[in-house]
Amino acid sequence: MRIIIVGCGKMGLLLAERLIAEKHDVTLIDRDEAVLEHAMDTLDALTIKGNGVSVATLQEADIKHTDIVIATTVSDETNMLCCLTSKLQGAKYTIARIRDPEYLTSLHFITKELFINYVVNPERATAREISRMLRLPFAASIETFARGRVEMVEIRATGREPFVEIPLKDLYKKHSSLPRVLFCAIERSGRAIIPKGDFIIHSGDKVFIASDTPTISAFFKAMGKDTRGVHDAMIVGGSRIAYYLAQLLQDSGVKTTIIENKPHKARWLSEELKDATIIQGDGTDQQLLLSEGLSDAQSFITLTDRDEENLMAGMYASRHTKGKVIVKSNRTSYSELLKDMGLESIISPTQIACNIVLRTVRARANADGTTVERMYSLIGGNAEALEFIPRAGASYLGIPLKNLKIHENVLVAVIVRSGHVLVPFGDDTIEADDHVVIITKEMGIVDLGDVIGRE
Amino acid sequence: MKKRLVISALGKLLLLEAVMMLPALGVSLGYGDGDTVSFLISIGIMLAVSLPVIKFVKSDDQQMYMREGLAVAGLGWVLLSAFGALPMTVYGACDYVSAFFEITSGFTTTGATVFTEIEALPHGILFWRSFTHWIGGMGVLVFTTALLPTIGGRGGYLARAESPGPSFSKLAPKLGDSAKILYLIYTILTVLQAIALLIAGMPLFDAFIHAFGTAGTGGFSNRNLSIAAYDSVAIDIIISVFMLLFGLNFALFFKLITRDFKGIIKNEEARVYVGLAVISILLIAVDLIKVYGDFPTALRYSMFQVPTVMSTTGFATADFNLWPTFSKSLMLILMLFGSCAGSTAGGLKIVRVIMLFKLASREIRHAFQPRKVHVIKMEGKSLPEDSLSQVGVFFFTYIVILIFGALAVSLDGRDVVTSFTASLACLSNIGPGLGDVGPMGNFTDFSAPVKMVLSFIMLAGRLEIFPILILFHPAAWKRS
């Protein structure tokens, strides 16, 4: 597809890189020549200097024949206006990044009147993801599929779990009482592995485990993990994510403390968030953190605008509390390093927003077939978990999985049929309107039929 | 510098050259005039060198940066010329240095020749000589990005290092697609010209030789007298029209296909190029009345010779060495300017000349009104200051190489005009100059060292100087 990205910030560039890898034609528009020059050096994309709102610039980018316009400039208003102009000039689909909480209430009206087809709010999506992580504090991350019926949990194997140092196919022979879950992907020294029955998990591996939500809880309970969510949260940095997160936590009854240094911001948060405690002070000040009860905190989340501050505060906190530590950092390439320093849960709003946009693009790319319902990138983007709903008439329906031709490095992880979750075996089939979750190392899959077919 | 990456890319490039020699091998088999064995030996040597390199030199790191792109462009072109010279040497047509000069002249689309008796050469070698024009015109590395993206890796360093003009204009978001569009336009225009020449009465083999020569703006002919040998007005006109077309930015042809007529008319460089051509043709035609007697005949010769130097092709229907001084001087200026950026032609490029003129006029106005903020614009868009200073530096370097080239050639003891225009004709990739190297002269009698110097000047001109210059700069070879 032909895609225009307006604004070459962190998100614009990451999106461009991923979209080009998925074989789309990408044109980048930005007002800063230096940024474009850098983009031209590293990306196989067309670059145009100009204002993404101006008709002349958009026409130069051949807006008439463009399938998707993605507006990711720093300004919400520019993004909205860009979508409007693009749509009036002939673009088929528009995606805008809108971040300001003030627009949230009028979003429905704005998108309708300004022809914005899809709004992505990285901060809000990040807050949702963090709140989910706080429900199972021992997990590094949790993804949900099939409207929350299926969960995929990422944990680090420490060596004490029953599933390490044993071929996966022998696990349930030895521990027959253990609830049935699926081991869908392993990260070992930065590489993604989709395990087969004779695979052996070692201590130190990152393991992705999937099943329906009650079974996941039962599985970890049987392993002696605390599956209750956290009761309090300490947040450093009163950013937009903190605001959205505090709102979500407020609703689920978690006691929230936000530490923010700027007085006017602290004041605003205090006005907006009734149940949260707002502390005005430096979140990297160790004395302040200790005096506010860091040692007993069940969770500690750093959300300032500066990645470095987040990492420093996170590292300090992980030494002083047994609670869950979550760090916001957009530099995901360092995550391997950070794990060695005890930081397991790193979240990147840019990455999260990119995944959302990519999912939307893939759904557009395949408008007539099965569409991608959910998409998560795992293991630093080396593997993906995708959820599809096959429509009636697909060639692979009703055939036992063992008789289907399924690509190497593709694992059919979970099938949800009329609300029932099953971990499939060779004799199971895929039927129309199932929710099918696959794990894959192939990137850019838009249709289940791309990887599964008849013999 | 990632040496392994560069070496493995060069190995692949050499293999590609062996493949590109196959058409010439086919021609030599078809005519059977004795050069088949020399092609087989040459291809054998190229395979023997390239295949082990490809097999054993592997690089885990595939990311090319500017430094590697420039090095592959610079070394790659030297390598192509060095091995491309093999068939002629093996056949015994000339010594190795002369063959290196001849093929460098072919790849860089210069068209300067060391042969006096061209018609005595076998068909296979004649075809190979002209085919290098065609490949070199659009660019070997552009060709590789179109078909073999694995060599180029991500980004546009390779194609940019090879493309004529201050910037590489992408026609499509993907570099590979851009390169394919360019080669498609290029091929279609070449075939069209060959057909037109056939209809005008040229034999099939000659039609393709001259179409290759025109498309790459090279200028190798298979006739001793070049185009004058046919003495046909129709052939003159077809070739001059196509020479002017190949001197245009190829993006314009793409705009024609996509029906962006406004974009074509708006193109400042093309307008100046066409205007300059028309005015020069008329001025020279008037000046030539005293040579040829009447205006139509004068116009016929001026209409061919002006496009041939402007597009830096170098075909000839008249010996402009014998023309009046005004015409010769004007021709010299046109030789320096060259054609549009993004074409297959050489020279400074019209767009740079326009920018230099605007820069000069700004400096003059600045003297009158020192506080006035003056932005230089091109087609309504303001030009960034650093691209203006780049043009200034490019112009200076170009002139320095021209002067030092002339100085080196003068060691052979020729007159000033010959030394100077030999250097200019090679740097601007034209071929013929004035004096002993005029349209009816050639480069045979230069000494071997001078031929080598001129070969590198041709490469510097074709690759827009810097990829060749960095080969001689120690910083490029240091570990980063």
C-alpha cells in the first residue's frame, strides 16, 4: 500500500521502518531537512520537505493515490488538520496521533467532523498496558486476546519452576496436576524460539505462556506465585501516562501516589485526580522516595519524560523494594542490558503506538479476508502474536491441524470457539468465527491463509 | 571502513560484469570474426576472480554507510574498467593501458578512443565497447539496486554515489522501484532510437551501436568518420534529437508518463538547457555561414555539433576544429556546462551553473545592500545554504582537476589547446576536444602515464569527483 507519514519523530521513523519491512511504499513528510536527510540515509522511503497540512506538499506526495495517511507530528492540532486536508485531497484512510487528555471527551465529535478514521493515543494505550501488568505483578508483561478470555504472560525462568530443564512434552507426565497451558515462545539471549515438544527451557530464559485467564491464574498459583493484583502504586513523573494510569487505577481501587516536580503540573493533577495522592518533589531524590514509603510499595512506576531519569530511579527502586518495578523507556534496544540490572518490565509508548498503527494498516491491507484483530510484537520485535477471526469459506476450515500445511516458525497457540478456550492439538480444527491466536517469527502476516493452507 | 562488506560487494559487481559481457560474446559468435576466444578467456578470468571472493568473503554486517557507498562506487568503477579492458588486450587490438583507457572511456560515456582504424575491429569488440556506454550511462550501481538489492543494502548510498547531479531524485518511494522505472524509460528510449535509425537506412548493427552511444551520451561509433560516414540528414536529425533528450533529467520522462505536464514546464533546469541549446545552435549557425556558404547547411552542422557537446556525447558530422574561433569558444563553454542533473550526460550540470550564477548575483547585490536578507530559490523553493556552498566547492574541485589534468597532459609536449581540451573532454565525459584531440583526431599517441591520468579524470568526471577523490584520501581507509 502507499502510505504517507507526516512527522518524522521517534514514532514516525519507527513506523516507517516497520512498514517498509512489510513491503509498503512509504513517503515521509517533515519540515526539518536534517531529520529527512537522516531518514533518507537509513530508510528506503521517499522524503519530502514541507508542512503536512499544506495542500501543495500533500500533492507533491501524490496524496490522490495514497491509501493511508498517518499524522504523527508533535502537535495534536496539526495532526487533526493534516487528516482533514488529506481526506479532502483524496486519501482513503487517515490515522492521527492525539494525545491531549482535553480532547478525549470530544474525540467522537472530532473524528467524525475532521474525517479521522482512527485515533491512536500512545499515552493512554501505555497506561492500559501498565494497569494490566499490575494485575499479575510477577509477570514481565501480559497480553490479552479474544476480548480478554485468553492471556499470554511473559516470565523469566529462575530455575525453580517445574517446567525448566525438562523436555516440554514430558512436563505433564511428571506433573499431572499442573493446569494445562501452552509454552508459545522463548527468548534466549535476544533470539526468539518457537518451541517444539523436545525443547528444554533453561534458567534465565524468557518464557511466554498462554491459556485462558482462570487457567493461567491456577497455573501460577500451583507454582506458588501470588496472583493477586497490587494494592498500591507509586508513580514518579506526572506525565500524561501517569494521568491516564491514575484514572484507571482509581477505578480498580488501587491506592496511587504520584511524585511530580513541577508545581503547576502537580497542582493540575491534584485537581483532576481526586483519589490520588500528589507529592510535589524530585522523583529521583532517594530520601524522598524512601520517606514516601518506597520500601513497602507493591509497585513502582517511573513515567517522567526523560528515559534516563526513569532508568536511574527504576534501578534504585528495584534494590529497595520487593514490589513490581515498571520503567518507561523508548530505547527498547537496550532492554537486554537493563534486564541484567534487574529491570524486567520496560514499556515503550512509541512501540505500543506503532503496534496499534501496524495492526490497523494490516487490517486495511486485507480488507476482504480475515482481519488482524490483535497484534503484539514480542522479544524486541523478533516474533509476533496475532489474533485472527477466519470467515466462512476459507480453505483451511474444518481440517484437522495435523493435515494442514503450516509454515515453519508458526504456532497455532490458542483457539477460542463460542467463548470456549482450547489449546489445540493435531486433531483439532479451525472453524469460521473462531478466534485464532498464532505465534510467528514471520513478519507482516495479514491473513491466516498466508501461513496455513491445505496440503 | 567495513572492508569485508566492500570486497564482497565488489566481487558481486565483477560477476555482474561477466554476465554483461555475454551479449558481446553472442555477437562475436554470430559474426565469427575472430574475437570469440578473447571473450571466453576474459569471462573465465572474471569468474575465476569473482566466484572465490563471493564464496569466501562474507560479511555479517550488511549495513552500508556513506563511506562504504562511496568506496564501492569508486573502486567498483575502476574494477569494471580494469576487467572490461581484457577482451581487447587478449584479442591484441592494443596494449593493456590503451584498452583500459578505451573501456574507461566507454563506461564513463566519454567516447574518447585510442583506435585510428575502428572499422578494422571485430564486431564483438565493437559491440562491447558501445555496450559499456549503455551500462555506464544509467549506472552499474543503479542497475544493481534495481535488480540485486542485496548488494546495495538499505538506504540510497550506492545509487547516490553514482548518480549525476547534486541529488538523487527518487521517482518512487522504494529505491529499487525508482531504479527499475529509470532503466525502463532508458531501455524504451534506446530501442525507439534504434528503430528510428533503422528506418532512416542505417544497418541493424550500426543502429544499435549508435543508439547505445547516444543513450549513454557516450559517442563511440563503429565508423572511422563517426556519423559523418552516413552523410544523411535524417540520421543527423534523429541522433541530435535523441542526444538532446538523453541530456534531460529522466524524472521529466517519468512526469510525462504520469501526465504531470505542469511539472515539466516548471522545471527550471530543463528550460535553461533547451534555451541554451537553441540560442547556441542559432549563434553558431550564423557564424558558420562563412564556412559553409549558406544558412541551411550551416544550421545542419550546428544543429548536430551543439547537442553533441552539450549532451557530452561526442559524435561528429563535422570537424569543429576547423570552425571560426567564436564557434569554437562557445563550444568550449558548452563542454564545461554539460547537461541536466539526473541524465546520463556529464559536465558540471546545468543546475549547478544556474545555482552558481544566482550565487554570484547575490554577492553582487549584497555589496549594494549588505543588510538585505536574500534567499536563493529554485523553482519556487528556497535552497539551503549548505547545498549552495557544496556547489561552490564542487565547481572549485572540478576546475582544479581540469587544470592539473591539463598540466599532466602537457608533459607529453602537445600545444596548450590540445592539453587543455583533452583534460576537459575527459573530465566532462565528452570525448573529442580541440587541436590534436578534435573530432577527427584521437588519443592514440599519448604516452601510457598520460592515458592513465586521463582515465582517472574520466572516472572522476563520471562519478562527480568525490567517490574517486576519496580513494586517494587516507581518512577513508582508517578504521572507524
